Amino acid sequence: MSAVPVVVLVGPMGVGKSTVGQLLAERLGVGYRDTDEDIVAAEGRTIAEIFVDEGEPVFRAIEKRAVQRALAEHDGVLSLGGGSILDADTRALLAGHRVLYLSMDVEEAVKRTGLNQARPLLAVNPRKQWRELMEARRSLYEEVATAVVATDGRTPEEVTQVALDSLELKEA
């Protein structure tokens, strides 16, 4: 039998998937894994470099394989890259998993991501591009989600507690 993650985190860049994911893993007494980190380790370069060198379609193909592998191998808390839900096969794979969608509004996103050049999809006009990305992705995040937790105005600890409660997960 293959491993099944306890919970899979999805949501936009900068929402706090890594921070909340690590806190959740700690509180649940399980391991934490991030598919973006898997990609960087496997490729030996940053996600921004992959985008620049090879373009988004190549990155998305790499990401899809990383997500498939992590879903099959990891039995702890798994965090997915913000755009991973764009792939229909990935969304289908998430069916039956406990998926937590961490959401935030555009003002919070701008505060958290700012003009960060490591975010290739937000390089030109971050506020406008983030809003457009979210318009394209929000329904996809909601489609795969078992639960949705808004992160606006909450500390990572508060988000983690709300997540545990909404997913009815017991701490280790």
C-alpha cells in the first residue's frame, strides 16, 4: 500500500503553506514535505531559474511529476506549489485526500510577497498579476479543498489551530 499524506496544503504563493505546514507537522507528530523544495533539490536550481531558462510549461511538467511522487511517497504534511492545481491530473489525484486551502486577500498577499523577484509570475505588476492569478485559480483551489482557512490577520499558530479544528485532526 502506498503512503497517504495526513494533509495536503494548497493556496497561492506567500499564503504561508511552508510555515503552517511545518507547524501542522510538528503538532501532528509527522514529517513535512514541500514539492517546491523537492523540485529545487532535484533540478539543482531555483524555480525562478527554471521559469526563466525553460518557461512555465516545462516547469509545470516537472511540478506535476514532483506532486505525483510526493502524493505516493509521503505520509505526513505535504505542501504543494501555488500553481500545481492548474493541472487537471493533479486535481484528480487530490480527490480523496484531505486538502487544506489556505486563502488570503490581495492586500495581505502584497504585504507578504511584495515585489519579490523570486516570484516569476509576479515580476511586472504584482498586485494586478496576483489578482488575475487568483481569479484563475480560486475555483480550482476550492474544487480540491476539504477545508478552507483564511490566513488574513492571523498568526501562523492561529491558522494552524483553525486548520486542525476544521480538518478534525488530533494532535500527537
